[in-house]
Amino acid sequence: MYMKTEMIKIDQQQINIEKIRKAAKWIREKELVAFPTETVYGLGANGLDPEASAKIYAAKGRPSDNPLILHISKQEQIEPLVMEIPQAAKKAMDAFWPGPMTIILKKSEIVPMQTTGGLQTVAIRMPNHPIALALITESGCPIAAPSANTSGRPSPTRAEHVYEDMSGKIPCILDGGMVGIGIESTIIDFSNEKPMILRPGWITQDMLEEVVGMPVAIDPAVLDSRKTAGIAPKAPGMKYKHYAPKADLILVSGSEKDVIEYINQKIEERHLQGQTVGVIGTDETVSFYRGDVVMSIGKRNSDQTIAHHLYDVLRKFDHEEVNIIYSQVFESGKNGFAIMNRLTKAAGYERVEV
């Protein structure tokens, strides 16, 4: 069903509560509202209402076995949603909430299977964004909210990205400007005895281990989600192709000199085939590439900047109508692992070593 989508601008420094209440009314009426978090924009609905959760899957074109994350605004709101909170999970919540960490626990009966993708566990986080927290509070329910994009596309870091994908499908987008972090939350599973990271993010393995005081594993599927074929995903983004621009993306790793030479050689070959070529580089390397559209993702030694611009750059290429995109790899820094997790999935695991 097509509907008019209203874009509501909100200053996160001085929140207009009447605008928030208007959006919260949509949530209570089983409708969808897109809103900013510190990571990416979320597509929100009442997470305890199966009908509302079903609308999220429909709007995104998302597989129904891909779990949704419940967003809360106060730590005590987690208690009715889960069977128990292990001590390690409590330590992580105290250290990193509100913030870019999602925890997985065994769900209680009030959380519908439509929200959890048919699993007996539930993913929960408390975002660190005033607009998100205000919306959750005014709605009076935990808000299920995956990223507010068509399933498989780059996640939205601006309200305009949401409008591209969701215009006509949802009644309301809360526009709080560009998000701060730019990649999704770390997901850590506390439903078993040993904590395990199911999706890397801003909160790293080292940070978690220091806080919980025990080893934290990384699920092998984080490195290659093709290993999860035929298995229900335990967390968002584990099984399906994600974050992809319209053009094919190929990652190239090696020394900076070799990467530049290889990509420029491929550009020449593609040009002979009549193709238009895009390149993702850094501030330090963009001038060396001979592609048709060359974009910097940030400074080479600033993984925070690269994470912040990642999805924005991938989406910009969708408007340039390139046939192929080549990208350097960005593995260094605290967030290099999370950045490459997203880029590798966006490339469908197409990576060349030179």
C-alpha cells in the first residue's frame, strides 16, 4: 500500500517533543517510523506486536528468519523481555549502554517469534541518541528496528538515504541529520555459557573481554557468512548479502603501490570493454586513480572517519551509474575488522590479493 511519507526534521540538541509524540503515535498504531541512532537509521515498529513486526519485513523486503533488534530507553526495560541476565551481560550493559552494543539473551514469552525470526532468543540494545531514546520513551514499548533500508542495500546514515528506499512505504521519517558512527552495533550473544560476537562493530572484542572478565569468541560466520547456508541466522546480517551497492564491488589488497597499479590496469581493461569504473580510495590515494568516478572514504589512518563515510560513499555510487567499483581494503585501526566485515559482504566476498 502506497502512502505519503512525511520527513520531520528534529534538532537533537533541542528536541521538539510534539514532533516525537506525533511519531510515537504512529508506533502505537502499528505503523513504521524511521529514526536516527548513533550507528545508522532504524526502521521502527512496536516490537511486541507481531503485526507491526511483519510490516518491517514487508517494507524492507527482508527474509522473515532474519531477527530484529529490540531497542529500549532504560536498562530496567530489559527484564520483562528475557528469561535471565547473566552476570557477564550485566557487566557489558553497565559499561556500554547506552551505546552501539546489542546483546542476545533467551527471550521471555511476551516477545513474539515474528520479532526474533523464529528463535528462542532476542536481540536488545539501548541506543545512544537523544531522538531514538525520546521516541522509545514516548512510544511506551520496545521498538524493533533493523536498518531503515531495502534489504541488501547499504545501510542509511542520512534521512535522505531512508527516503530513497522507504518513500511511499512508511508514514514518517525523523530527520536528525547524519549519524555519528556510521556502522551497525556490535552484536554479542550471551545466551550460552561462552559469550560470542555475532557481528563486529564499534565495541571490539578486546573492549568486551576487559569488561566481562572472560574470553569472548567470534563466530566463524563473521568472517564468511556463506558458512551459514541452510542455517537460521542468530543475529541480523549473518546469513544474507548485505550493504551492497548496485554495481559489482571488488576489493583489492596488497601494498599501496601494487593496489594502485592493479586497479589502474583493470580500469584500462574495463574502458576497452566500454564500461564505466568507480574507485574507492583514501584522501592520500584518490589522485592516483584513473577511474571515471573516484571517491575518498576518508583519511587512511582514521578508521573512525572511514566507518563514518562507508555507507554514504557506497550509496553515492548508485547515483553515478558505474558498471564496476574497485576498492582498497581498510583493515587497520580499532574498527578495521568491523569495516571489512561490511565491505566484504558488500563485495559478495570478491577480493583480490596483489
